[in-house]
Amino acid sequence: MQPNQSQDQSPHKNSHFVHLRLANGADYEGEVYEGKPQGRGKLKYSNSERYEGDFFQGMKHGKGKYYYMKGELYIGDWFQNKKHGNGQYFYSNGTIYTGEFADNKKQGHGRIE
């Protein structure tokens, strides 16, 4: 990863706010630590999908929102780049799943509205 704009001090100790172009072509704007996204940030993919939320050691990790190109949306917990924990998935047809996720899949207790 190479910064393509200026670095500013972040509110998190030892991290900076930067704009990066990642090896996969995605654009990242947010906090970094040791050259990897860490803290709060936004990741925009070339297919128009995007993630806004927490990062840890370069991975989606913590709370975040993922906007899919089909108009669907996931809001919830992330663990090592996967939907994991509690969240809501909003389908393009208006259906909403609220519940638990594990390893990127609906799993455990949940409900569909």
C-alpha cells in the first residue's frame, strides 16, 4: 500500500489519516497503523461496493456497514473480514434479516421481516 496524499495525525495513538490505493484497486480513506488500515475508515471497491467502519490490521473488524452493488446493505459486527456477530442485512426486495452471523453466514438466532 502506498499513500497517494498527505498524512494527518489521527486521534488514535500512533496512527495517521491517509488516502491509499490498495493492491486490489480499492481506494481506502481513513486511519492506518504500520501501513495497514486500522481504526475508522472507508473502503471503495472498483465495482462500486463500499465498506465504512472499523478496521484492525488491514481487515474489516468491529462495527461497520457494507454497501453491495445490487442495492443490498449489511450493518453490524465484523471479525477478520467476515460478517460475524449481530447484524442486519437489508435485501434489495425490502426483506430485512436481523440476527446473528458467523463466518459470513446467517447463523443462530434471527428473524426475517
